[in-house]
Amino acid sequence: MKKILVAHDGSKYAQKALKKAMEMAVQFEATLIVLAVIPELHLTELTPLDQVRLREAMEQEAKKNLARARTQLKKKSVASRTIVGQGNAAEVILETARKQRVGLIVIGSHGRHGVERFLLGSVSTKVVEHADRPVMVVK
């Protein structure tokens, strides 16, 4: 296993997933790819300008989360890359795993958004169901 993908949305579960992925990257001398996904906005109540502003705010938050992750990874001397994707989180995670040819996907059991929590980790469930490679779900 030379590459591990970890999905990171800033939640406590994503942080736990990152910690576990870092341990595995050290153990297997693998490169860790940290992915943040910005969801598509389908809010018709927002003006196009407000949609752009919201998307930019979400992108800035994702970049901030990834910067914190990079700091942690440097402290542990873990080889890493960060990626910001956009779209359906589960689909982007799966597509990134394929494109990057990772050996393992690590994901938190629940996301940071209330709806995702209500659905008991719908993103992690979809990733597990549709992945063509091993997935580790971290609680």
C-alpha cells in the first residue's frame, strides 16, 4: 500500500480518521492524500452572487482545515498531498481514490453537517457500498 486517501471535513470524526490514516501511513511508508470536498449548492433561494460567496466561504474553510492537517502531518514527517474537490462527497471520494490509485480509503463515520449526522454517516455508508478498494471507517 503506497497511497492512502483520507476524507477530511473538519469534524471530530474526520480528525480521528486523519490520526488513524497518519499511523497507517507511517507504518506502511505510504503517502497520505487528504481530500476535502465542497458540496454542490442546489439552493434556488440564493442569488447567483450569494451562491458564489457561499461556495468561496466553503472553499476557504476547506483550505483552512487542510492547512491544519498539513501541519499535523509535517510534525509526524508523513509524506502527503492535499486536494480540494467539489461535488457529491461520496462520489468525489470514490473518484479521487480511483484517479490517485490509492490502496485504502479512510473516512470518519459521521460528517460535520447535521443532515449527514441524521443519516448516520450517509457519505461513509455510500463510500463503503460503492468502493472498489478497502475502506476503513473510523468512529
